[in-house]
Amino acid sequence: MKPYLLSLGAGLLVGAVYSLMGVRSPAPPVIALVGLLGILLGEQVVPVARRLLEGHSPSAAVSQAGCARHLFGRLPGHDAIARDHT
């Protein structure tokens, strides 16, 4: 139940921001895509910040949080790279 309430709260917040910006929902495609990018990047702030507070270097914090894997998914050529390393 908690994830649903959090999702509803996030949706209400985004709706309020859209209203303040004068954008009707559904948002125009570019605005919606920029918003989705913000969501993806925002999800990575907490794990990276935790690692930075633990004393990791910025590059190590980003690497250990798996940001690239989360943001881009499985990139083309991943299987070929994995085969080369075995």
C-alpha cells in the first residue's frame, strides 16, 4: 500500500508543478520526456549521496550505485564485451 500512496503523492506534486508552469496534462512530448529523464536522474541521487557520505570518491559512488546500468539498461554489444572478458 505504501508504494501506491507514495506514487499518488509524487503524481500530485508533479501535477502541481505542471499547473504552476502552465502546462496541461498530458504534457507535450518534449516536456514529458525531460520530466522522465529528471525522474531517472533523481532516483540516482540518494544512492550516490549515501556512497559519497560513506567517503567514496564521486566516480566510485556513481559506479557502485549502478547508475549507468539503471539509466541506460542493457546496452547493445554488452554480450560481446562479456564474451571478450571470459
